[in-house]
Amino acid sequence: MAAKTAIVAGEGILPVEIAKRLFETGVLPVVLALRSDIDAFGGISESVTRIRCPGVGRIIKEMKRASVQNVILAGRVSKRIIYTMAIIPALFDSVTLKTLAKSARDDHSLLASVVEAIEEAGIKVIPYYQILPELLASEGRISERAPNAEETRDIECGEAVLRVTLPMSFGQAVIVAGGAVVALEALEGTDAMIERSSALVKNGVLVKMMRIDQDTRYDMPTVGPATIAHMARAGLTCLAVESRRTLIMEPQETFSLAERHNIAIWGLPCQIRQYS
């Protein structure tokens, strides 16, 4: 990747892993951090700029100043920004307000509008899965243990539910136990949903997928050690993710934790292939 590249870095390990991989290939990325812990990018980036109030105009301006040609959008950004804009619009620059006004208030429409604004400025948004292809979930049994018959039935139930809810821009995950939907992810995110489910049941499976039309350049689901740890505390026994459209972060630790807690990990068929 010869072109100068920026990373707009939200929370989580994904932006750090991308920066490390770019550094290993001889690319020093320009990091625009929408997070407080910027030390992780020290020594593996050309520069790190903290963006305290996420603004599309500010981000584009910083990338232009650094002569950036490509950008990778990675990591979690709090969905509270959508509602903060409505309450205190003065906090946001004109480009951000214009961008948000053009989109619906769901994650996918919002991200698509942000990407459109960036690319209209002449900066190409590139997919992060191309940087870390080995982290893409495979199809079938991923962990040491395969799902048992009851877990398989719950996976099928969860997959059927998500096929209906994902096009409505709900969250990407559902928890099913004994054929009953225990919790459906909304604005709170997967980890908070898992915690919420533990007040209702102490077993079940977690199914996580993507919308068929979701853009894999910047909006792929991720799971990792924290996911398994939350599942173990909640008593969940199986994780099913969409193959080729889910990143498994820190796979060695993820699989080790899954084996320790006897949690099965299963790769569902990729929905793009199934429905296209």
C-alpha cells in the first residue's frame, strides 16, 4: 500500500491491530483517534491526533493537511453522537451537521453518509478486512467443540430472527435459549445485551450476523476475548457468527477462553453468497 493512509480509530483493539499490520508492511499510518488511549499507536504511526468531538469536517481537514489518499475506518464510536447532535448541534461542524441531516438515524445510513462525504473530498475508504484477512471467520466448526443438537436448533432460530430484523437496522446479534428469543441487540451493543440477558436466563447461544447490503469496507462485526468472557459470565454456551463477514480478534486468546469455558464457536454460511 504505497498511498498515504490514515486510520480513523474508534475504541477497541481493531484499529491498533490495523496500525501494527500497516507498520509491518512499511506503512506509517496517520492516526486520527476518536479515543482517549492513544499511546497504543506510539511507534507504529506517523502521527496521532486526538479528535475529542467527532466531526466529519475536522477529520477531512486533518487528512487533507497530511496529504492522505486512503483511509480506514475502524473501531467503535459511541452511538450517543447521533443524539448529542440533536440536543447540542453547536458542538458539531457544518460538514458533520450536513452529513447527519442527509441520513436516517440508524447506524448503517449514518456511516454511509460519512463515507460519502469523505470520498467526495477525494479520499478513498478502503476495507480493513483486506489488511487482516486471516481474522475472517471460516464456515463450520471454529472452536475445539462443535455446537450440540440443542445449540444448533437455537442457532437456526437466531439466524431466522436476524434475517427479519437486520434489514430494519436493528443490532447485529440475538440471544436464543431453548427456542426462545432472550435478547435482541439494539443501540447498547453486543456486550451490554449479553449482560442484560443474564438477568433472564443463564444459558443460550449468541448469534451475530450482518445486513446483506452492509458495507464490508467499514462496518463488519467483530468478536474476541471480551465477547467470550461476557458470554461465560452470562452462562452462554455457543457463539455463531457469519463466515467471511466477521472478524475474530486475538484468535488465540479467543479460542483458548472458549475452550476453557466449553463455549462452541460456529461459522454460519455467508449470507452474501446465499442470497446474491
